[in-house]
Amino acid sequence: EEIWEKLRVQTGVQDTFLTFEVYGDEITMQLIDKACKMLDVPPEMVLKQFGEYFFEFCKRSGYDHMLRTLGGNLYEFIENLDALHSYLSLSYQEMNAPSFRVEKNEDGSMHLHYYSDRRGLCHIVPGIIGAAALDFFNIEISMEIVNQLEEDERTGKKEHIVFLVTQKPIFSYKKKNKFASAQSTNKTRDKTYLLSTCPAKKSHWEMIRGIVTIGKGRLLRGFDPVYPKTLWIDPKTFCNGLPFHIVFDEELRVKQAGVSIQKIVPGLQTLGIRLNQYFSIVRPEVKFTISSVQKFINSQFVFRTKREMMPESWKQRPMLELRGQMIWMESVQCMLYLCSPLLRTLHELEERHMHIADIAPHDVTRDLILLNQQRLAEMELSNQLERKKEELRILSKHLEEEKKKTEALLYAMLPKHVANQLKEGKRVEAGEFKECTILFSDVVTFTNICAQCEPIQIVLMLNAMYLQFDRLTTVHDVYKVETIGDAYMVVGGVPVPVSTHAERVANFALGMIIAAKGIKSPVSGDPIQIRVGIHTGPVLAGVVGEKMPRYCLFGDTVNIASRMESHGVPSKIHLSASVHQFLKDKNFEMTERGEIDVKGKGKMHTYFLVRNTMATENEVMGWPTREPVARQEDVPVLQECRPEAFQNLGRQVLHLLPSSVLAQSLMLGKDDTFARQSAISHLSSLRTVG
């Protein structure tokens, strides 16, 4: 499945194919070409394997018995393939099947002639014929091309391939024990003995009894037919009994015709006229000459009447087609065409103003029309069901895509495990977290800015700022709790406990200060200033409400973190003593602010966070280093980069995304989870290009 999906994507073909739909050979050749490159095998091997699989597919599709009854040996099987194609064309009316002609050689081999106007598919034939020989006749064959040429036929150039088919029996296709083999050999020996000791003269009933006993109900292969010295049928009875037949000579001059065909084509009553004046050959696609007809003597021939030669009453009707076999009569040097009208449905019979009575009672065309009428109705129903199934598959695929979008939006609003519990209708229990770090931030003089600006300007400013902050939550893997106006709340260590929660939130806060410098105030045009406050402590987290449920944090830690922000200094990161305790040995530079009065808390000893001594500004912001981005000539080197280079490349993509994908996602009500998925998909495509 993975290889097929990869092959399908490379060729750009659809995922499914309908049974009764006609598809061009270009799709087949594209698939073969890509498969050869992907698997590093020659086209001949792919086509042969396809032929073997196609044979198994036909067996599984219900054509097993039909294929088995084509012939008693491989020669007869191939000889009747054209007849099978002619029958299948009743159901698959646009089928463009090849033609086969087979010749026996004195050494037991065969020459198989393959004719087709669909080029490049001849190597399917060894796969199909080889699989059929092994399955039906328990023989292994080899096929090699001995001649390959083009022939000018009625419909244009046709590919003519001659295969040399050599065969040898194999004995261990199915496992048999020694006793079974010995028993089978003894039975064969007994049969031979009976045949050899059979008396020369027997009565009529003794001969019949002997045939039944020896052959067990089957006629012996040594059967010789008996022919009368005189044909006991007069011409009138013959022409009435076989109403659809034509006898013509080597010059295509009509010598005899059945009564029904004379009725439809009155010109045939004039004996001696040329047959090709009134008919054209539809199948096989050959020129209308006696040599071409003799070449395909074992094939079924389909004739079609010519409109210009038909009576006036027929000129507005569809032309009549005849289907039958050719028999060469050596004694009179004439060809007999035994045929029947080629009618698939009652509608086609009515279109030609014909009736069931026009067809001879012994002709199975009567039954075929009625049975095929029912079959076509079932096929139409099957086709409709198949199309509905395909429509449902596409709808299901779209539904799955929409479901993923909905889940992405839900996971952006709530932690994943909480969202899954809510989807399943379960109650979400509140969870206690012993340690976490909470951050609050707001915009300095935000009230004054709102009073002097249009609402849309405030929205654009906050949108630009929150896009940067949302990206930083992905870079430092912290959880965004909520935004209220200009206030932004983030937590580290919730909902997934981690030991580095304080470091993550501290790095995130440093990134916020840097990002805020790039956001302009719509009033003054100067960079905006923000206050940031951080505190570490225990919290209780859970989902509140049923309509628009929110994942909220409760506890004194939240209040103290909020007080750190409100008592902070513009463009500074205000830390409580507990945060300072976590960060003092973690490569962070901090300065002491001292004791301050905190509303509701009294005196508190606080600090300011200055910088991360081990991380550059680009690393804090999740930006790539400038060196690999600056030079255009370094782009091809991506093919030989180490994995670390892809990480830098990922940061670069994340930096470029906010102005497009991330901005669009926030305006649609989505947050960092969707942005992360968009960034990953863009990174994957860029990595493929690299």
C-alpha cells in the first residue's frame, strides 16, 4: 500500500478506478515508467508481473470457469481468446482488445501472433499466457519474441508481435505421495491394456458400452467422424434453416446468402456482387481481402452494413452488425460465413425494426438478447453502486480531513488528554501540580492607547504581538492558558509536568521582551513596552463550564504571578523569590530589586531577569543563525547537511511563517497547535526539496 501510494502521488493519478470506466493507456504507461524507476526493474518484468496478476484478478472476479472452458489444451485456449473478447465486448462495449492467431510447429512448439494498435503492452501476454498454462494445464512455458513489425491494416498501423511458445510438462505442481502416483500409473496402464485388447469388430451396442466403460463417459480422442456421400439437404431448406449465412469466393463475390440477410440487405439477392460493397469488417481490424480473412480464420468476424448501400427505410436506423465464424471450403474454393445478428439488448432490436421471430429458433442469439438485457440492467445497478461507493469514500476522506481540522482546533483550546476525555463524554477531574511556573504580561499604557486609536488598529497591534508570542510558546514548549485584552498568560509544567518549567518560562519571557520591540504603537509609532511577571508554586488545574469550556488554573500561585506583573517595571521581567531559587544555578543573569509592598501579600523580596548567559538572542527567539541563511550558494549543500542543519532550517521556517500561515490561523481563531502543524508540514516539504 505504501509503494502504491508513493507511485500514485508521483504519477498524479486518482486513487481508485471504476470497473466500467474507460481509461487511457497513458495512465498505464505512466505507472509502468514510474514503477520501473522506483523498483529499478525493466518494463518487460513489470508488464509480465502485471499479466500474471491480471490473470489471478480475472479468476477472482468470477471469470474462472469461463476461462477454464475455453479449450482442452493451451492451443485451443489461445485460439478461442478472440471469441472470449467478442463475448465480453457485449458488456464492456468500449473494450479495445488485441487479436491472437496461433500456429502449431512440427516440433510441438507454437507461434503466437499478437496484433494490437495499443503499443508497448505486448509483454503482458507472456504473463497472462504463462499463468493460464500453469494453472489450467499444469505445463510450464517459455515465450520469446522472434519477430516484431508493424502492419498497415484498415484502421491504420497495428503492432504485430510473433512469440515462440515452447512448453514442457511439469510433474510436481501439486504434492502427491508415491502410492497415489503408482495407483494413477496402474490405472493408465490398465486403460492402455483395454484399448489394445479391444476386438476389431463389435456390435453397435458393444461399441457404445466400450466407449462408456473405457472413457468413463467421455469420447475417446481417436474418434473419426462419418460423412454422408451425398448432402441430404436442398438449397432452399439450407437458406431457410440458416437465415444468416453468406458464401463468397476468393474475389469476394457472393454465391449464396440466407433468407433473413437477403431481406435486410436486398442487394445480396443479386448473385455475383462483391461482398465488400455492402459490408465492412469491424473485428478483427483487418483489410477486407480473402488473404486477411484466411489469416484470422479462427477468429470471430463482425461485419457491419454500409449505410449508402442499404434501402431507404434503413438509412435512419443504426446499421446492422453480424457476428460469426469463417469456414474455408477447399473443394469449391469458397468461404462460408455462418453468422447471427449482433444485438445486445431489446432496445437495439427495436432500433433496427427487427423482431425475435427474425432470428432462427435454434440461434442462441434469442436467449442472449434476453439474458444480456437483464445482465446490462444488473451492470448498470452495479455501476451506480460503485459510483456511490466512490462518492462515499471521497466524502469519508473529506470528513476525516474536517475531523482532523476540528480536533486541531480543539487541541489548540484544551490540552489533548482533556479534549479526548470531553469528546468521550467523561468527566475531567481537576489535577494538582506541586510545581509549575506561571507568567503574566500586559502592555504598558494600554488604556491610553485604546482611547486614542480606532478599534481595528488595536486589533492589528494585538494580533501582531500575539502571533510572535504564540510562536515562542512552540519554541520553548510552554502552555498558553489564555489572553484577556492585552494580558497574556502562560504556564510551564502544566498540563505535562517537567522539571525545567522555570527555565522554559524564563526563556519565553526573554523572547517576549525582544519580540515586543518589533511591535509599533499605533499612537506614537514607537515600539510598545510590556511588563512581565513570573512566579513558581503549586496550582490546581481543571476544566470549567460546559459551554465554551476552558482549562483554568487555580491557587495562590496565580494571584502572586499576577501581582508580579502588575508591580513590575516596563520592559522588565519581574521574578518572585521562588523563581529566583529555581534559576540561580541555571545560567541566568538576575539582579535584585529588593523588598516591595505587594497588594494583598505585604512585603516580598523580588528580582529582575536580565538574560540567559548561555543562549544568544537568535536562540532565545528560535531564529536560525545568520550564516547559513545569508549566502545563496549554500542552498545545494542541504543535501549533505547533518541533522542539526535541519533543526536550524526548521527554526528559519518557523520565523518566516507568522506573516502568512500563523497570521491566518490566529485570525480564524486557531492558536499555536495549528501553527505548529502548519510549520511542520512546510518544514517537511522544504526538507524534501533540500
